[in-house]
Amino acid sequence: MAVHILVVGAGAVGGFYASRFDAESAHVSLVCRSNYDAVREGGLQLRTHSFGDYTFRPREVYASIDAAGGAPHAWDYVVVATKALSTDGGAAEFVRPVVRDSTALVLVQNGVDVERPFRAAFPHTPIISAVTVISAALEGPATVTQFRWTRISFGPYVEDLRGGAETDAARTLLARGEEGARTMAELLTRGGIKDAEVYDALHLQMVRWHKLCINASMNVSGVLAGGRGNADMVRDPVLRAHIEACMHEVLEAAPRVFGRALPDKLATPEAILRSTERNTGSLSSMVQDWLAGRPLELEAILGNAVRLGEAHDAPMPRLHAMYALLQSAQAQRAREH
């Protein structure tokens, strides 16, 4: 029997991965707000580096989360692919109408510690954390362009990475999360994604932390540098040196945060920089948001990272400085508008 998947946030990342779930095994529906009419009428248009051009027609398109909550069936997986703009639990409460006892939450969001508000809101719901490496943009209300990369990593979420699951209820919840992570990866693999990966809870959080090398180093710098793309910046010797130093700061903090070093298989700063050089012609989502006057994922990407580092005696002064500057710039913009 096909599983019912609801993707909340049909932007570039959510729309791309929604289109790649195996159609025979998954009934995929979308919650669209600003682009509801366009997607409902013509589907989602995909222009991709990896799969060519095609149209994805979801099983159902909903204009609101409440409408999706009225579906005649429970949602097996609710994929949250919205921006991680809230750290106070607002995003978790937003999806409450579609969460049932049989539902698993899949968080495809940037930053670190983004799962905590969802666990507080849904203590008995399995949470699957997901980390992507993709360059994509929403170019028009129903057109997604994928420029490069498709990697997505899944793993179950547990609050205490060092203590693990110590009760029967916690072990059951963890087992459901592990099963869900495997299912997500399998459905995408059948849909053509060759690098959908599954990890245990600790390893997945290390992968999430490692992505700060891009999000907290490059993307934030792109905003502070005046709206520059990552490939453009890494060709500038001064900016390249700054970005590389930020990356090393992130990696050097990891052993204190996690109690062990990051896995050797994760890309080095030098490898990330070389790969970034080839991704020309695109802007990070944070730069796109800044140029469009939209709120930034500031707390999820920078604030949480800085606070976690400080809590584990691993200060990151470069990231702290960028956090202070960008927090001020965003507040100043809000006052002016």
C-alpha cells in the first residue's frame, strides 16, 4: 500500500524532493500558500541539472494546513520544508492539524537544533531529521530550477545524543524514527536520487553541524558581502580566506559539542571550496531572502550554533561576530520598513 506524504513548503527544496519520491510507492501532496493557484492548475515545473525538465503533479494541492488536516486519511509522513524562521515553537504548532498518532515528522530545514521545538510540541511523534546538499531556486510561482547536487541525509532525532533512548517508550520512538528514515531514503532512491543516505541519530547531527560550513560560513558571508553568490566569493582571495577560517572554526568546535570528532568521510573545507567554484550563476537561499526583503534563518543557522558552542566551551568568535552584525542589520531593516 502506498504511503501518504504531505510536503509543507513547496519552495525550491521541498518542491524538488517532493517530485522525486517514487510515484508507485508514495502518494505525495503539497501545502502551497502563495503559489497554490499556479501549482493546482499546472503542477510544479522542474528544470533540473540532474533529471532534465519535467512536470510534477502532486496527488492533492492544499491551500492551507487546515485543509490538509481534513484529508480522508492520516498522513504517514509530514515533510516540513519551510524556512526555519521560528525557534519558539511556532512552526511546530503550525503543523499540528496534520499530525496523528501514526504520523512521522520529517524536518528538511537548515541550521542546528531545529528539532527541539517539534519534540516539545510532539513528545510521542517520531522525528526524522534531514540534511540536504542542493543548489536550487524557485523561479516563478511554480517553477523550480535545480542547479547542482541532490544529496539528502536522514536520521532519527533523539534529544540526548550521549544518553540515547533509555526507556521502552523512547526506544519505540527511536525505532519508528529509524524505520521512517530508511523509508524516506528508499522512496527517493527509487525516484532516481542516488545519494539519499541514512545515518544514526548522532551521525546525522554531525552531518547537520558540518553543513554549517556552507550555511553559517558562506551564505551568511554572502549577505554581509553585499549579496554575492558563493562561487563569486570563493574567487575573491580575501573572502575565500575568511570563509575557510569560518569553516575551520565550525569543524574545530565539533568534538566539544558532540564528544567526538566529525567522521572523516565528510568533506574538508578545501574540498567544499573547490566544489563551490563550479556552482556559478546561483545565489544562496539566504542571499535571495535578504535581497527580497524576507526574514532570514538567523537563529537556526547562526544563533543556535553560537549558543551550542558556548554551552560546550567551544566559542566560535567569527560566527559570533557575523551573528551580531547580521542580527543588527536585520533589526535595522525592520525598523526602516
